[in-house]
Amino acid sequence: MSNLSILERLEDSLSAYGKGELTRDAFVDFLSNSIRALEGVPISVTHELRRHEYALETEGYFDEEGFESRQDLAQERLLSWILELKRIYGI
């Protein structure tokens, strides 16, 4: 599977997660597996992945507990990152 295909599937999954069609755990698993499946990306991409995973997990817990959550912002930042990865590595 090409990097572009992986990133497009990830983008679709993010949309499904945003609509509540995927649980946070299922999406974070898919996110992690997708990024690790990319070919020819530097280790810095994996470090950035960890930052996005942390943001999604943390904001999700805030939301579940009724605290002010910035989950939409975490999802917007992730989408922006995915689009950047598509531009750079989506061969």
C-alpha cells in the first residue's frame, strides 16, 4: 500500500472519529499503525505521532470527565499534520 493510500485512509478515519463513528481507542490504534506503516519517513514523524496521540488521549479524558476540552483543536492539528505528510511523503 502506498504512503498516499495509507494517509488517505487515515484522513477518512479521522473524519469518522470526529463524527463519533470510531471510538478514541480504535482511532488512536489506527493512527499509530498507519504512521508506522509509512515508508521513508524520518524518526521525527514518529515523535510527532506521539504528541498527537497524547493530545487526543488527554483531550478525550477531559471531555469524558466534563471538563473544558479542546478536542476539536487536537483533531484540527492532526488533520493539518496528515495533510502535510500527504504533501511531503504521499508518493
